[in-house]
Amino acid sequence: MSATSYSNITDKLLVEVREHTALVTINNPSANTWDEESLQGLVTLVEALNDDLDIYSLVITGQGEKFFSAGADLNLFADGDKSRARQMARLFGRAFETLSAFRGVSIAAINGYAMGGGLECALACDIRIAEEHAVMALPEASVGLLPCAGGTQNLPWLVGEGWAKRMILCGDKVDAATAERIGLVEQVAGRGEALEAALKLAAGAARQSPSSVTACKTLVQAARTNPLAQALPSERELFVDLFDTQDQKEGVNAFLEKRKPEWKNA
């Protein structure tokens, strides 16, 4: 699929391909909220990127200077319709689980407020870079709801149970410095600099074998649930499986010949 085709998925997700990186901008003013169209669009987009062997990384950010994403539009839930609530919960879950399963490296450039489903989107990424003025929270319980797109599961994995409970149960908002200290984000950038930092990191990922990156990501994410006795043999098997790829041969020979490898993602 071409960059033009990616852009045709939905106007609420702007897509730009930069070398081996797909830059995705959440574009739903004024707070970059997620809705049915953008969530379904994210699923379609990530599945298409998975099929595009020339794409190694995905960077996602928010349009404008104030919001990465404020999450769901609460007007959707004002009438208490349970069928709509169930539909939206499933859409949020499928969208961010698809993002989490992207075969390459995913990086969230958090350029402002990341609230509720907005933070859950960032949590679904492999790496998070927040600008110094960014604020992150999962405030759903303050309006009688709960984080239903991975927040209650992904947040404690990153920051521990205590901080997860502070944020979810007590409504604590965290600034960028606190987020970096507790492990919620991996880097803090200056105002307006998160996207540049994310793209630089994505360029670094592009120097890695994409076949190896996919295998490594599978193993790292499996460590959340798989016992060590199962994970260690899987690690060895995936190591051997890489010898079926063109990238393994190219990588080793490029190193021995002191040249830059030319990856095929195959």
C-alpha cells in the first residue's frame, strides 16, 4: 500500500512515510479524541503497515501543541447506553491491541495531554517520549468509568502496582519528569521536540534487522505472561529460526565485510 493509500484510510489519522518509518498523527480537533472512525482506521492502518515490508517503525503523535489525545469523547456515554459502551470498549481494545502487536517498533511522541484512552494508546506502544509540559492520567474513575483499553493491565507492568493504583484509583496526574522517574516514559524532550526525538529513535531501529526486531519484540512482550521455563527455550528456537531469513545472512556478512547491511525484512 502506498503512502497515498494510507492517507485515504481516515482523515482523523494523518499518515506520512519517512524512509522506513510511518508517522501517524491523531487529527481530531480540538483534543484529538478517539471515536469509532479513528479506532477502526487505526486497525486498518496497522494491519496494512504489517504487510508493508518497507516499514520498520511507527511513530504516533497528536496534531497541535496541546493534546496528544484526550481519549474518548464522553458525549458517547452520556445517555448510559450499555450496547454503545460495549461496542466502544471492544473498538478501543481491538485498536490498541492491534497497535501493541505491530511487528516493528512503535513510538509514542507525547506532545501534550495524554488522558484516558489517549494514554492507553501510548501505553500500547513500545516506547514513549514525552515533552516537558505533557501531563498523563487515567481519570476514568472520576466520571464513573474505568480504563478499558489496556490501562489497568499495561500501566502496572510499566510503573508497578503502587503508582498504577495512585493514577487509576486516586486520580493522580503525572507530569513528564515524574513519568520518566517512575518508568511511564523512557525519555523527556523539550517543548516541540518529542517528534524529532521519536523519529531519531525510529531511524536507529531501522539500522537493526527488521526480522530480528520482530522476533525480539515477540519474546520481550511474551515475558509479561510466559514462565521463564517456557520463555528461554522459545528464545533459543527463535534464534535458530532467524537462520531461515535473508536478513540473518546479510547482517553477518555485512559485518564481516565491513559494510552497511541492506535489509530485506525477509
